[in-house]
Amino acid sequence: MANKRRNLIILGLVVALLGGSIAAIMLIPTRLGLDLAGGISLVYKVTPNDPSRPPTDREMQNAIKVINDRVNSLGVTEAEVQNAGKDRLVVSLPDVTNPEEAKNLVGSTAKLLFYKWENNVVKGPLRSKNITDQKAAVNLGYTELHEAVALAAKQKGSATKADKLNDGVPHGTFYLFDDKDKLISGPARTKEDLLAGNDLRVKDKKKPKPLNGIQPEGSEILYVPRGIQVVSFKVQTSKNPQYYVIRDNYSLTGDDVKSASQGTDQAGGPSVDLAFTGKGGDKFHRVTRELRQDGEQEPVLGNKEAASHRFAIVLDGKIVSLANISNTKPDLRDGIAGGRAQITNLSVKEAQDVAKKVDLGALPVDLRLEAQTQVSASLGKQALAEALLAALIGFGLVFFFLLGFYRVLGVIAGMALIIYGIYFFAVTKVVGFTFTLPGIAGLVLTLSVAADANIVIFERIKEEIRAGRSMKAAISTGYQKGFSAILDANVVTIMVAFILFVLATAGVRGFAAALGLGTIVSLFTAVMATSAILGLLTGWKGLERKSALGVSQTVKQRWHFDFMGNSNRFFSLSGVILVIGALGIAGIGLNLGIDFTGGTRVTVGLEKNATEAQVRSIFSNVDAGDAKIQRINGSAADELGKYAFQVSSDKIGPKDVPKIRADFDQRFGIRGPTEDDKRFEVVSVGPTFGAVVARSAVIAIIFSLLVIGAYVSFRFTPKFSVPVLIGLAHDILITVGVYALIGREVSSATVAALLTILGFSLYDAIIVFDRVRENMPRMPRAAFSQIVNRSMSEVFTRSLATSFVTLLPIIALLLFGGETLKDFAFALMVGTISGAYSSIFISAPVLTHWKEREPIFQQRRERIMSENNGVVPAFAVDTIGGEAVTAGGVPMKQGKKASGEKTAAQKSDAVSESGADQNGAASADAAGSVSSGAVARPGTKAERRAARQRRKHGRQ
């Protein structure tokens, strides 16, 4: 009665949570990432004012705040700005209508500085030193950047010893020029940044190539010391800017400006109206008064107005205003008071940009764009439809498998999966989870996690039923004994998901979050909801029939294969596969995607047909004529259209994308009803960020292995952890080897798949090891190989079932998840198959060979061999799945029993230690069978005492 009340309370809680979950699903809007909603994602490297150290948490948070303000000014909803490691920021902007405007606004430092011009401009050789020359402003500038940088490099900076980098070079700015004095890279804060980025390249034998951290032969690096700047100034009447060298003695900064807005000047032209803070207004007043006084003191050789000193306003290295403080206007004799100023002589677009950047404030750090992903809204909708279809098909496959294999239990498991799906969707909405393609892939895979928990419990229940227990006792014992394996496997899956979330890049974090959340929710539905439903159905006649639960009415032969006796064959097979894979990795190599190597992949659907040569000519315009060009056919072309291409190159970067898009649109037309819905998708990654992705992947895998090893050591023993790690390494190496042999592209999603493989492979290994640990005290005279053989025979069906259920949604992803998820699903498929193999045929045999070296198992083995003519039988005389077998694992004839063995039906449900063992099978210890590797357990206390004495003397 108490159990029924408890189950009713649990079921009531489940129903109440269902109601709350449905309400949350209906009331809270679903957040879609840019790969599903369309938009642009930008990855920036963050460099503080002191480039010798990483940015502090405060600097990162301030940067996020400023970027959020800028994003909000674009009117973008559901935008995300988040950390990606210690010095990276990821800015995701769904539904952006103007990607270039977003990049320019978000990525600009927006440092506004005010200078006394004549006091700070550096006069180069052969330049006029007569300030009253009306052409002085022109004569002080250079038409070539290299000339200005060369002059700046000769100046004495203002850095102190405390400002120096570790290599002794003071903070400053680096420039890289080729042998023709053309800028390759710069300005940059460090040499590392100078030589990084796939948009930085140099001609080598008529072919451009990325720098990849190496200074090109014949090039020149110029270092401009701290305190010196090279700025540019472009007037509207000139096509090209001029470059000036100035000392960085600024008088005001953007912090002194309260607001900036676009306005009009006295002539009706566009302007930027500045309003200073109280202190800023005082500074501006004082500085303009000093400029007027300095101009009046200049010796006049020509027009007096030409002696007027100038006030320069510089925004991100560009002079936006170089205004005179006139010597002839009486109202400027005391400077400009009132706390206001106006920037004129700008175009409308320039005025808008300057006003917005100044008003939103400067970033406290420097940003360098390292990667970008741009997806059109139409392609996002297609990807969402494909991912949801894969999820539904995956759910259907799992449901029908459970229904066919477990009958009534399968129906209950299907109900639990539906409950799980509702709970999971509601939790994602409550915590503000943003759905991405990897996130949906994680959701699909958590179906396997939820189903596997039910399989573990159901197989335990079936074992107890075969042992003759009643349905009530079988359910209770099945849950009790299955929970340990479920807990171990799910805890490890959660830990792997957490490691992946912390160390992986932003795209994979969605997958990790979905996997972790799904695993936690599945624990509740499998352990609580399913248990309550089964408990309430106990006593129902339909549940009492064995056939209704997928248990055969007649006792059938279970697995009795000599797993350990054939271990050398399995080792040899794995060795051959690993050698072939290693040769493939060494000879062919891995096809690393742009996530690791850097580069750009453009996917475009065209209105008009284009040849491969015509497409190549567009990329030749940005020095990428050797790009890999593929025409897209099949299902991927349904949304892109029949004239669709995918082009990949490591010689183009984010800066080249606008030109490529414009050329495609001009020559062939990009398919799409509106400008922001064009079928144009781009993924661009710099080599520096690719190195970060690779390093994070390696760290994540190593750290996962260490955590898994520590956990298995804690839950089992250290000796159990080593075979597990060997099996996991085996699975990773096989998966990587297969990728090398077939040439499939390795991306960051592949790394996520490898880490997921660790979790699923460990799940199988824990199922086996948990049963080995359970059987060891039950078989005190058996060889370790016999213990493992018995354990494997009891869990082999369960292992196959869990692996098959894991494969079903993976296959759905592979076939229906779209092009984006195919590589991910393929890695999971290979790893899952390998994991199912390694947990049975690699990890367990390794453990067996190691454990049998222990003295106690050596003594057992010697005794058994002496009793069996020098042979250790594969199995102790025992029962496998309720059927008696001989020492060799051969079934006894029907009706024949081992000495003193009782049938399962004769056993009492209440028997535990002295009756059915933890597996539900009548063990030799309980049945009284006495043979090699097994010992009978007498029924009376005196008999048990005598048996203990015999075992004691036998060990001596």
C-alpha cells in the first residue's frame, strides 16, 4: 500500500511537471541560433592595451557591454555576445540585414582622440617647416603609407621599462611590407598578430599564400614605438588618403564626450554634433583657447589666417576633422565654450558612422576578426526543417524498436520518451537555451541516452523474470540493480558534456549543452517516471504474461561464447585495423577542414548558370584562383537551386567576402527574394583561430580521458580504469583512421563527435564492468576469465540493444539531418560501432589478462587446471540466463540438472544471497552445483561453516 501511495505521488508530480512544461513551451518563445534563423556570427581575438598579458575578466565584461550596446543600435533581436576562452569573443547576430555594417560597427575600436595638430605632427625631411605656408597641411603628409611608417619608426617613443614586452620590445605597433613597399599586414600590437590571419598573404611564385605565422622572404617589418602614431586623412576632393606621423599626446578622449549625433552645418551639409561632459567641456574650452593663442604667436610670413592652429579629431587612426581655430574671428579669442563642437565636411554616410561609433563609446580593448559565419534566412529554415525531420525519425525508430523488443515495457518506455521530450523542450526554454544545428543533434542523441536507461532496467527485469521471480519482485530488483550502471554511465556523459562546453568553440557548445541537459532530464524520466508507471501497473494481468514483456515462455539458450578464450583473435583484428588506420593517417593524412586550417567556404545559389571557370575567375580576383570548386546537386540543391556551388579556399578571409558576394550578384545573380534572404552562406576562419580550435580539441580529449579514468578508479578500482582508457583510445584511433582512409573532412563538429564517442563507449564498458564487479563475490572459486565470460554472456544482449538504439538516431541524422550534420553523424556512427566492439572485445579482455596475474587468481587458475587436465573451462558449471550449462558452457540436456541444482521456478522470490544472484539467474553458488570453478552453497548453517573451512584449507 505504501509503495502504491509513493508511486501515485511520483506520478502526480510527473503530471504536474508535464502541465508546467507545456505551459512553458507555449508561453516562452523559442530562441533560434543564426544557423537556423539566418544571420552572421563573428569571432574576435581580444587584445588589451598591454598585449603581453591576456585580457582581464573586467576588460572582457566591459567589452561585452560595449558590443551589446552597439548590437542593440542595429535593432538586432536575440543577439548574443559571449566569451569563447580567455581572449575570444563570439558575436551572434540573427536576422541581420546588413552584415558589413554590423561587422564595421561591432569590430571597430572607436577610440576618439583630440590633438593639438601643430604641437604633435612630425615634420619629415624635405617637408615645409613654415607653418604659414597655406600648403603646409599637404606638404607634411605622405602619399605612400610606407614612407610615413618609416619616418614613424625612426622616432623616439614614450615607453618606459615597465611597458616592455617579454622580449624587450616596448609596446607599440608593427607593420609588414613586401619588397615593393606595399602593406601586407598591420598595424598590429604584436608580431604574432602581425603574421596571423588568413586574409594576410604575400605573392610567392605568382601564387598568393597565407602567412601562417612566417615572415615572407624579402619582406620588411617596421616597428613604430609607443607614443607615435601613423594616421590617415582623406578629404572629399581627393581619391587617395595622405598619411601623417603624430606624437600621441592627446588632449581629450571619447570619454570626455557625453553624446554624438548626426546633424547639419550652417550650409545644410551633414555634420556630427558633439556634446561634452562637464569636465570635457572645460578641457575643450581650455585647449581651443590655447590653440588660438599659439596661432597668434606664429610669425606671419603670408596670410595671417594660415597661421591658425588646427585641432585634429582622430577616430581609429583616421582624421575625421582637421579644423582651424581661426586667428581672425573675434568670437574665438577665448576659445570655444559651451561644451559643444561640430565636425563638418563629411558625407552623409561618414557622418552617420562617426556619430554612431562615438555615441556608443570606445572598446576598452582591441578586436581582431578571426572567423565569421554568414547564413541566409532561407538556408537556415531549410536546415531547421531537416534537423527536425531527423529528430522525429530518430524518435520513431527508437520507439518502434523498444515496442518490438520489449512489448508492454516498450510502450511504457515510449511514454517515458514522450515525457522526456516535453520536459527537455521546456527546460531549454526556461534556461534561455538557443537552438542551433549542433544543439538539435545533441537533442537527437539524448533520445539514445533516455532509451538506454530504460533498456538497462528492462533487461534486468527480464533476467529476474527468467529466474522465476514475480513481476513485482522483478521490477523492484531490476530497478535496484540497474540504477548503479545507469548512474555511472550518465554521470560520465554529463562530465564529458561539461568539459566540451567549457573548452569547445561556440558552435559545439550548443551540442554540449543539449547533451548535458538531456542526460539530466533523462535520469529523472527513466528512474522516476518509468518506475512509477510500472509500479502502478503491477498486478495487471497483461503485465504478468512473459510474452507481453518480450520474455520467451520456454527457456532458450543464452550467449555462451568463450569471449576470453578468443581474446587474442580480437586483439589481432583490432591491431590490423589500427595499423591500416595509422598508415592512412601517416600516408594520406587527415582532411582538416577550415575550422583547423583557416580559410573560407562559400555556398551560393545562382539565378543563372555558371561554369566552373567562371566561378574560378571570381575567386581569382581575390588571389584564390586555385580554390576547390564543387557543384551542388541532390537534396542540398533543393533550396539553393539548380545552379549552386560550394567553394573552399585557404587563401581568402573575411575581408574578401563582400567583393566575392558582389561579383556573384552582378554577374549571375544570387538566388533569393530579398537582399537579406539571398542564398549565400559563408564560413571564414583565420589560421590563428583554427590553431585555437585544434588546441582546445586536444585539451578537451585529454582532459576527458583523465576525468573518466579518475571516475572509473573511484567507482571501481584503478585496475578497471586502465582497460577503459585503452578501449576509448582504441575507438578514437579507429574513427580517426577511418576518416583518413576515406578522406572525409574533419571539422570542429567531428571533435564533438569524438568526445561523445567517449561517453557512449564508456557506457558500454561500464555495463560490462558493473556486472563483473557484481559477479566476483558470487564466484569465489572461479577463474577471472570465467567470471568475465559469465558476465559478458549476461549483458551481451543488453550491450547490443543499447548500441543499436544509439545507432538509430545517428542513422536518422546521417540520412535526413542535412549536409551540415552528415560529417558529425558519420563520426558518431563509426565511433559507436567501434565502442560497442571495444567494450566487449578489448576492454574486458585487457582487464582479464591483467587481473589473472594477481596471486589469488593465479592460484584459482592452477587449481582449476589441475582438476580439468590442464584446461580452464570457459565457464564454471552455472546457469546462463536461467539454463544450466556444463563447465565448458555447453547446455545440459533438457530436464538434466547439475548436482543439487534447483530450477528457477523452485526458487523463492525472497532469496537473495542464498538464492538467485544479483543477475536474477540461479548461480552455482546458490544452486548447490559443485564443479570446476564453482562451489555449492549448502543450505544449513553447519554446512555453510564446513564449506568455508574447506575453501580456507583449499587456499592454503
